Amino acid sequence: MEVVYGFDKLASFNPGPLVLALGNFDGVHLGHQKIITTAAQKASRLGLDSAALIFNPHPQKILCPEKKLLALSDLEIKADLLARLGLDYMIVEPFTAKLSEMSPEKFLNKYLKDIIKVKGVVAGYDYTFGRKALGDTNLLLKWGQENKREVTVCPAVKAGNEPVSSSLIRERLVQGRVEEAADLLNYYFYRRGRVVPGRGKGQKLGFPTANLEINPELLLPRDGVYFTLVKKNGSIWPGAANVGRCPTFSLDQLILEVNIIDFEGDLYDEIITVFFIKKIRNEQVFSSPEELKKQVYQDVKKIRELSDNYLGNSSVLTGLT
């Protein structure tokens, strides 16, 4: 999949007419996956390439900066997931206050029709666009009919009675319910980052940890200890990951550190991926480092037992992972 940074760069890729998936696709969850695969299948049927249009940063960061939205995925994660779904292009257009004032009609005619030259468009049932979000799927369908563009609107994908949405997944993660989040995502929620020097506390306790450098604009699950699977260069190890501020050592900075069980070697400056499988316990304050050490020993023992159901299974990382 090619990543195109800006409408003005698209022509240099010479993609030809496209089938375009519309949406921000934060998290690329089950509902997004339906939109993307529909676009890819439509493109294949028409003998065309497929693409997704992504505005960056997330429009809410420009329109509602006071909300301080933490995203499920950055551009790297989106590109990773969209490529796995079979898209040919991911078009990334800067989102600005000026762009937010564009009328829905101008957006459709200038960008979709004249610049991208779409032959087909796929969007979710709740997609809105243009100034004050006045454009909706009814306008999109009408525009498609008038301009002989094939427009498909995908219905909601539901989990029980609720439509799967990025906000619902954020809610689950904030509650530490990573297993439920995985069901909504169709893959284990993960964070990828570079291993950076930490405080050395884990090493002194006998449980050395890899400390990940994480984009501060990305959401982490609720503070606590998690059973994770750690992937590096195609190899997988079980891990005990801590998300939080390490209250026993009075640390105020939010961190993600993981004890990679049975791993030997130096990981500094390496890129690893941490998949959140199950929450083990909440973060807590211990009376002494020795009490913490006893608890970590119990955590690792439990994770070893849990990992028996995953390691050695060729489908351990299901869905899109």
C-alpha cells in the first residue's frame, strides 16, 4: 500500500480513477473494516485501485481542542491495518480550520470528483463532512447519482445492541476491559514503540522491564498490570506489562513497561509491539519493594499459566495482527 501525503501529491502516483473509502478510521475497528473491505472488493470488481482518505490530525483536535482526544491509532498504525485489509492507497490530507469551513458540495466536487477522480465511494452510515458536518450520506448518495459515481453506504456493525465505534472502544480501554476492546477491534489492541532506558527498578527487583517510548497523543488502557504478548522480528514472548505511574516509587509520569518473560538480550533502541490480552490486576501501592517483588512474582506465574493457551498456537494473534 502506498501512503500519499496530500491531495497535491496524488497525481505523481498515477493511480487512475479510484474507489474511495471515507472516514477517519481511528482504530480501524470492525465497522471500519466493513467499509474498507467493501471498497477493496468494489475496486476489484471494477478493475480499479482502492484508497482511503484520512484527515490528519483527527478533526476533533482542531474543532474541539478542549476535549484533548487521545487516539486509538496514529498514522503508522492506520497504515499497518489498512494495508492488511487490501487497500492500494492511503491518502493523508492535513486537516485545518480552513478546510473545516469548506461546504459539503465543494468537498465532493473539488476533492472527490476533480482531484481524486473517484469512480466509487464507500462510507459508513453515520459519515458526515463539510462545514458544520452538514454533509451526510443522503447528500453523498444524491451526488453519486447526479455524477454517475457508485456510492455505497455501509450499515452499522453492532456488538449486542450497540454500534461498534471508536468512542465505545475508548470507553472499554479506559475501563481496562481489553478483552472486550479486542472483540470490537477484531485484533488485540496494541502499542508499538522503541525501547528506551528506564529507571532500573525492575532490574533491581529481578524482573527487568522494557520501557516503551509511546506517542503521548495515543490512548493507553487503564492503569494496571496486563497479560501481554510481545512481538519482535516475528518472535513472540509472554509479557507482564504495567501501565501507570508506579506509585510505590512515587513516579508521576505515565509509562508502559513490560517484563518479557524468558527473554534474554538487550532491547535498547529496538522496536517491539505489545499486544494487550487480559488485565491481571489494578495498579496498587506496596509497603516496600519486597512486597512489590512478591506480587510481581505472582503476576508472572499467572501469566505463564495463561500463555500456555496462546504460545505455540499458529493463530495466536488473530484478526488483523
